[in-house]
Amino acid sequence: MFMDIFSRKIVGFDIHESESMEFSSRLIDKICKKEKIKKDQLVLHSDNGGAMKGATMLATLQRLGVVPSFSRPKVSDDNPYSESLFKTLKCCPKYPNKPFSSLENAYKWVMEFVLWYNYKHLHSGIKFVTPASRHEMRDQIILENRKKVYEEAKNKNPNRWTGKTRNWSMVEKVYLNYLQEERINDIKLAS
């Protein structure tokens, strides 16, 4: 499963009985074509599994002009977006309590999850818009409309509001490891 961390949209997935760099290579190639990703436009951050670090996958990334990035060994929070996505998947009320009876059934279930996640799930990390809305750059209009609705409601009944309305500004930047990036900025400011 591959996710765009800016939009949180799941841009591609596939299901196989085993993990392999060949499967991963074919999938990232397919995603780059579908998303019209140009050379030197993408950094792919992943775990240290063989499917992502194998020679076939690395050769595919090089051919596509995709820069590989890997989590540090034994550091569980190096990719909080993936961790959060898989927690959402596993905590889904429809998550099966028994193994799938076939690859086709597993694929069908994951496809339904991906459609829900991308097109219906209001994601808290991107101001409660869907990942698809953000990916298609429709989130700014949605957030501007929300801001107007909140301001109108506050003007109609100011006694119900104790302070400012919710901040509906678009999230402009996304960091892979925000705390680490924040520390780097603090060091630069202190210098």
C-alpha cells in the first residue's frame, strides 16, 4: 500500500500471498504512471523490508527517478502516516475477525476500505477533508467555505462562542517527522 503523505490519499495497493521486490516494483511503476509522476519529483519513504530495499525495487526507483528513503532501524515512529493508516485499517468496524478465504476476497475488502478512506473519511490531520479532496486540490475551497460558515454562526449568536472559531486554514507543509524537523529549525534559529 502506498500513500501520498501530503494528501494522505492511498495512491495504490496490491495483494499477494508473499512479499517481493518484483511486486513492489510493478506497483510503484503503475502508480507513477497513473499519478503522472515525473523524474526527480518523488521521494518514497518506506520501512527496511526486502520488498522495498531489494535490487529490483531500487533499480525501478532509479529508472523512475524516485528517491528512496528508509526508516531508521528499530525506530517505530519514523513513518507515522503509515502507522496511522494501518491503525485506521485495523480499527475499521468492518475489519474481518477471521482470515480471508481467498486473495480475491482480501483484494475486494481492501478496495472497499481504500475507496472509503480516500473519498469518505474526513481526515483529522488535514482539517477534516477527504484525502481525495486534498489530493485533487479541492480542500482549499472546502476549508474557505467552512471558515465562512463558522464566522456567520459566530456573528449570529456570539454568546455561544467563548473565543475564536476553529482554524480552518489549509495545512501547507507536511513533515515526515515533525518533531525532528522542529528541532532542526530550533537549532537553526538559535545559531
